[in-house]
Amino acid sequence: MPHPMTPTITAFERSPDGGKGLARDTRVRWALEEVGQPHVVRHVSFGAMKEAGHLALHPFGKIPTYEEGDLVLFETGAIVLHLAELHTGLLPKDPDARARAITWMFAALNTVEPPIFELANARLLEADKPWSKERLPLVMDRVRKPLHQLSARLGDADWLDGEFSAGDLMMVSVLLRLRASGILDEFPKLAAYVARGEARPAYKRAFDAQSAVFHEIEAVKETYAAINRNDVPAALKALDPQIEWIEPPDFPTPGTYRGHAEVTGQISKGRGTWAEGTCEPESFVVAGDKIVALLHVRVRLKDHTEWIDGRFADVHTFRNGKVVQVRTFGKRQDALDWASQFAARSEMSPPEVRTLIG
Ligand code: GTB
């Protein structure tokens, strides 16, 4: 069983940035990595984010959220502050230095991020408006103003107030969203500050995890899409030549299948019994190097008139971008419990083992 307090966060199922780490789950992943806290990431689609289940966690229907036992948090500031208070390493012990580090967190979120958010809206959502071109310089100047002041305060220091803290984590996370606009390069001291943050091993682990998972989820989706259209060679594309696929006794083709040839036989045999239907992943949960695909199967078998409708899960284990094991579970919760034991592997060093998410 996983540790009951292993926290679960949420992230986009398919981040619009294609895995560039610009969505706000990255700062939470970074904080989790800094403090060495194993975690599980549940990936939510844009649709699911607005449904009752997610709204119960996040009243504004956004990511990320944070669940730890009975505690549910939203807002990245609150989540990072909670982690920093729970663990050592992100806030100084001295009460005054601690209060100053928290002040920098608020400065990042309340003073520096709002105009950056506004710039992203202006560049992405309002670019087609007739007034957009005229307004853009004004929005860019609103971004620059606090950056001049921040750069002057940082000066030649590595971090904003002594040692690296949650204040720096938040400030770097906010500033790096500016890179695409070119504005960050206008402030060499801030550009170097952001680079120092990104060079931290914990940031790299967080970034690599979300980037890898972006591609891995796409690969898992394609495996089921290929099975649905009865294209077995395409279903094998994401699978390592040493693949091991373990199907439990109460499934149509029980057993352990090793290598492409045996797995081809297994998939062909199982798929060959269908007259029509689909097996669709409904959502994905990531723990360490494991992606749990929560599946909904709805098929009519050949020579049958009734439909089979069921929910189960496959756990895909990735190594170097390929699936080395698929383990099928009849009960979704069993799959989640089994996979989440491996969230702890985030404490081990990459690239052999990496954290999840997002
Ligand atoms: N104040 C909240 C916090 O800090 O937690 C803001 C949370 C928030 O805005 N979350 C965004 C979200 O869930 C994701 S980060 N949006 C979905 C929605 O509103 O329906 C914003 C974001 C999204 C995408 C990119 N990107 O692709 O580059 C970057 C940033």
C-alpha cells in the first residue's frame, strides 16, 4: 500500500504548451522536488476540470490542486507555502528571514505575476482584436516597471534574501513565463537569476517529469487508439522490444507475454474476439515512472448481441521513453495503490528513475 499521506496534485492532461513547463503545476512539482516529497499526479482534461468532481477540489475549476489525506488545497501560493512549512529547506528558520521569504512569495504572485498574466492574455487571447496591436506596448510597459525595481533590488546577489527560498522559487516560476516575449532578456540580472533557478537539480527533475509525461500520455493514448482501429503494429510502437504485458486470470487472455511477438499474439487474440466497440482511457494518474490508464471498455463480442461495459486499469511502466511493462488490473483502485508505491522513486536520481508528473 502507498503511504496514505503521499500527496496527489493535478496537472493538465494535455498542457497547451506541449510540455514546456509553463503551466502552474510546475512550481508545485518544483517545491515537492526541493523538499524530496514523493507524490502522485492526476492528469485532468479541460472538460473534467469544470465538472463537479474537480470543482469540489478547486472552486475555480483550475489546476493545480493538492490533496494530502483529508487536506485539499488550491492556489499555488498556498500549496508551496504549505510544503515549505511542512518540510525543511524552503523557508529560513529565523522568524524575520522567514517572514521576508514569504513576502517575496506574495510579491511574485501579487505584484510581478499579474501584468505577466495580462501580457499572456494580450499575446494569445486578444491578438485578433482590432485594438490589440495598439494596446500591447502599454501592457509590456506594465510588465517592465516592477522588473526594473526587482532587478535593482536583486543587484548582483544570487537570491532575493540570502539563501534560496520559496520566495525565489515563486519569483523564478513567475519570471520564466516571460521568456517567449523577449522581455526577460532586457533584464540580464533577472535572466541570470531565472537561469540559476532552472539549473537547480530539483527544478530540472520537475521540468523533465512534466515534459516526459506529456509525451508518454500521448503514446499511451495512441496504443489504445491503435487497438481500437485494430492496427496491432501501431499499438506496438510505444512498447519496448523487451515489453512484458501481464494480464490477470479473470481477463480474456490471461498470462504474461514477453516481447513484441508474444504481445502481438495477445493483442490480436483479444481484439479478434470483438465484433465492435472501444477501450478508451478516461484519465491518467502518474506515479514515478508509471502511468495508470483508467480505462472504459465497451465492446460487443462476435456472435453476441449484448454489450460488455466495464472499467479497469492498465499500469504502463516507462523506461527511456518506451513502455517496458503493462500490468492490467481488474480493479482501478488496486492499480492506483500498486503504482503509487513507486511515487517514492522520485527521491532517486534521474535519468534512471524520475518523478512523475506533469
Ligand atoms: N491563481 C491560481 C494558482 O496560482 O494556482 C491560478 C491557477 C490557474 O490559472 N491555472 C491554469 C488553469 O487551470 C493553469 S496555469 N487553466 C485552465 C482553465 O482556467 O480552464 C495557466 C497556464 C496555462 C497554460 C500555459 N501554457 O500552456 O503555456 C501556461 C499557463
